[in-house]
Amino acid sequence: MKILIVGLGSMGKRRIRLIRQIDNTVMLLGVDSKKERRAETEKLFGIETLEDLSDAFEKECECAFICTSPLSHADLIEDCLKHNMHVFTEINLVTKKYDSNMQLAKERKLVLFLSSTFLYRSEIRYIQSEVRNSKSVLSYVYHVGQYLPDWHPWEKYTDYFIGDARTNGCREIMAIDFPWIYKTFGKIVSFHVKKEKKTNLKINYNDSFMMLLEHENGVQGMVMIDVVSRKAVRNLEIFGEDLYITWDGTEKGLKKLDISSKKENTVLLYDTVDKQDGYADFINEDEYRNEIISFFEEISGKKKSEYGFKEDKYILNLIDMIESGSANKGL
């Protein structure tokens, strides 16, 4: 298989490294307009890189990974589909060309795969199983936060997409976490939100959101999202008459209460964990690898993806309403 990687920043390099771990026989080709990124990628991985996407199309790759900034995704996805490539894309954050690209992929019988890493994480799969098996109406409290300048210490937050209000940091957190929340607890039928800007960061969007979410099955959740917390945090608590689970986002931080003994037991799901320097403790490479495997399996016809563009359109429309303060219209 010949694979095209479009965008050779941190995510593009991550995808190259993980693809090599999965199958080191594949041929990889990288594209990026920045000379220094191409040079670094060639040095790290020994692959051919090009400056222009049109030159890459002449190489007749079978699939493409879109790893550029989100606002560029729609056109790149369309171009790759038109050149008969299966497409894996990082999260988009906007719904531009969603309908037309879904239709194009369907017409050409191509896989259009959307990254949703937490759905491929072992802890989330365990939590989903426990929630499904619970007989009580559950509630949950969830806080995710990390100070915006700490996201990518190697570059200024104003120099990449999280500094843009259209693809801002809080929006990205919601786009990462709402899919697994929706898949685990059910469709969101109403919400109340309190949002504001608390920092002196050079951004023109709210940096803190507090939300009360109600799901169609009666589950209620309090969700706090921010780019303020000086400690990178991901804290989840799920509780009901027959279930109590907590998780701090790390591989050793998942705990379940034994109802009869009142003892909290740590749930360990990994023999080894792949970590990369420069990221928060709760960033685990396993889920990124798992979703790449799922993409390849969908191409080969073995299975369907966990999450797609149709569901993501619903999630992004929900985020639009939360950001704008719309009163639950269209849920």
C-alpha cells in the first residue's frame, strides 16, 4: 500500500510513526509547504516528501491522511477523494463540505474516516460497557482543562489553529470529548451553559465553559471545559445506585467502587503504554494507533468505523449552539 501524509507537523509525524509500527512494508509519501518540516520528516523517517499536493497525486497513492490545520481539511479531503483515495482525516472542527464529501465518498465507494481518538481508548470502552450494564439512571461530572500556551510548548498558541476563534481550543476539546460522551450516555436533548473569558490570553473567544447536559435516557452530566487550568486535567466521575467510577485520564487512574465492600479498585487495562515527550500525562499513543488500524480494517472490509461524518455533523452543530448560547434549538 502507498500512503500519502498531507501535513508534516506534530500530527503528521505521529501518524507516520504509528503507521510504521503497524506495517513497516507500506510506502509513505509526505506533503507540506514548509521546507523545514519536509527536511525534518525526511531525516526522521527516511521518506520522500513533496511541496505541492498536485505532484503527490501523480504518485497514485491508495489512501491519504489529512493532518493539516482544520480549516484546510474540507478542500483537501475533496481533492483526495476525487483522485480515488480513501481518506483518514484529523478532527475538522467545522462542517464545511461535510454533505458533499460524504456523497462523493459514497459514489466512488471510498472510505471517509474521521479521527475520534477517545472512542478507541481502552478506558472509554470499559466505561461504556459499565454504563450499558448499569440498571440505574446515572449522573456524571467531567472536567477537562489545560492552559492554552502549554498545549504545544514548541510554538506560540497564536500561530496555529487553537488561537483562531473558528477552531479554538475549547471547541477542539469539545469536539474530542463530545463524541464519546454522546456514544456512552446517549443523544443530548437539552443543555444549559455558562461561558466566559477569564484569562489575559490573546484570544477573542471564551476560555471557560460550564455545561449541564441532559441525555435522552435521563442521564445528566456537568461538563467543564477550559483552556485556563495550569495543570493539565481530565477528571471524570460517574455515579448511580449501582455504579461509581472515577478516571483521571491516565492509564493507572481508572477506578471502580466495589459496592459491597465499599473499596475502590484500580482497573488496569494495559501491559505497556506508548507515551511521547512534550504531551500531557493523559495523552496515550495507543488510541491513535487503534484508530489507524480501524481505518485500514474498514478499507479491507473487515469492520466499520466507530464514528463518522454524519455523527460529527450533529456534534459540531451542538458545539455551535453551545458557543453561541442558542436555546437548545434543533437538538
